[in-house]
Amino acid sequence: MSWISCKERLPENDDDVLVCDCNADNDYSYPYTVQDSMEIAFFIKTKNIWISKNAELEDGEFPPLEYITHWMPLPEKPAKEYIKK
């Protein structure tokens, strides 16, 4: 899998994906490391916004993520035989 530019295309509505703020070193975004600039989120096409899966309600709404530049689908879960019980 490789990163997909948001300018190229966006994911299907409500699909969980890994997102990245690849401009994290600019003055406009909070994360300062590559690891801090990635998280799992979903895109709402009707509102044209990204929402973090870790988002907490603020004033009755989930705050949108800003500055998302790239995304990629999440990998499949491990096969059942590889999961320890």
C-alpha cells in the first residue's frame, strides 16, 4: 500500500483509513513528528471533513481534522491462525 494524495482522490464515505498531515512541520499544524501526524480517521463527503477515530465531542460535534494531505487504506486484520488466544 502507498499513500494517496487527497488532491488525487478521497476515500469512500465513512471508511476508516490512515491519514497523514504531511505538512506537519509548517506553522499551521500541531504535530511536530511524522508519528504524531498520522492517525486513523474517516472522511464525510457530505460535509467535506475528516474526523479522527479518537475525536471527543466538543460543543455537541466532533472537531474536524485540518491539514490532511494524504491517506491510505488500513490493512486487513491478521488471519485467524496467526492470532494468539
